[in-house]
Amino acid sequence: MTYPPSAPALTDIERVLAVFAHPDDIDFGSSGTVAGWVAAGIEVTYLLVTRGDAGGFDDTPRHEMPDIREREQRAAAAALGVARVEFLDGYADGTLTPSLDLRRDITAAIRRHRPDRILTSSPLRRWERLSGPSHPDHLATGEATTCAIYPDARNPFAFPELLDQGLKPWVVREVWYAGGPSPDHVVDVTDQFDRKLAALRAHASQTAHFDPAEWLRDRMTAAARDAGLPSGRLAEAFTVLRTE
């Protein structure tokens, strides 16, 4: 199963909401693109479903990991110029499902921030690459976010308690999926590479055991080459869908 061809990206975007499962998800796959949006004057907000309590590669006590990873994500966002970072409560790393509770919480965030565009994980598994993009939490977050985009956020009869909180229906016009099969909307982020690398290195609990620079360059060079960009360029790739 694959996506249809991407729609042309909208050019009148003012606000973006990025919804991901864990701290560092945005920075591994999408932070060069986010840095470019911020530089263009687009307001970007992060919504993290968990605080990454199952992450790490050393003997850091488990109870300390959520606070560590929250601090790291805020530092990584600051490296890109993203000022607003929010975390949901009540969801544990490694246990996510596209539940009604998660759909409601993401719907509330959509109605609160009223984004034109949402950036999130693909809800489709990549069978050739089970690690990384196909993590069950990524798939669950992508599915729950997709359901929140349509129909929940725009439907006044979905989660009526949100209306009681003053959160009126909102139509997200466009969604960008990261990590899905056969992404065909490619963004040249060569000029943003240093900021992307700084953001990724801010996640020291996840990256201190290796130098991500060469790993990033290899993957981003391949994405650029596959898209036919000139030699020496670096790229991130997405699937873009219109929702209207």
C-alpha cells in the first residue's frame, strides 16, 4: 500500500502544528524543513504525545528520563527557532494506540492552535524498514492525528466536551507525512543542515553514543539524489495531502 502522488504544497501557510510520538522524532526526519519554515516566518508549534520514557542507551534511572528528554526537546526546538513545545500527559512511550482519548487530545490541540498545515508521522508501515519510521508509536500517532484532522477537528459533534471548553471546530487544509512509503515531496534543506544537526545533538540521551553528522549526510544525500537534485544537495522527503 502506498500513497497517491503528493499534492502541490500550499503557499499561504501561516501556522504549522507538528504532532509526533517522542522527543527527537521531528529532529531526525523533519527539522531541516521546520527550520526553513521558521526562517520564512511560519509559526511552528510542537506537540509531543510522550516524553520518551523508554528511550536512552545507558543506565540513566528510568524515572529521570522523561524530564531529561523534555529538556532536550525544548533545547532542540530552540536551535531551530521554535518557541512553543507542548507535551501531552498520560501516554507512555512504547504503548501508544490510536485511541479515542488520543484522538480527542490531538483534536483539542488542533482546535486550540488552528494550524493551516500539520506535520506528523505516516500511519503506514514501511515493510522494507521496520526500525525508525515503522515504530508502533509513530504509526499510532500518525493514525490518531489523521483521524483528528478528519473528521474530529472539523466536526462540531465530535467530542462535544471540547465545545464546552471554547474549542471550536477547525479545518486543517494540508497534512505532511514523514517516514512513509515512497515519499515524493522533496525539500532541499542543504542550507539548514547545521541547524538540523544542532537540534539533533541536543538530544544527547539519544545521540551521544554516535556522531549523527555522517549518518544524516548519507541519508539526506540519498534523498536529494533520488529526487534529481544537483550533486552536493541535502534533502528531506514527505508525502503531502490536501484535506479539503
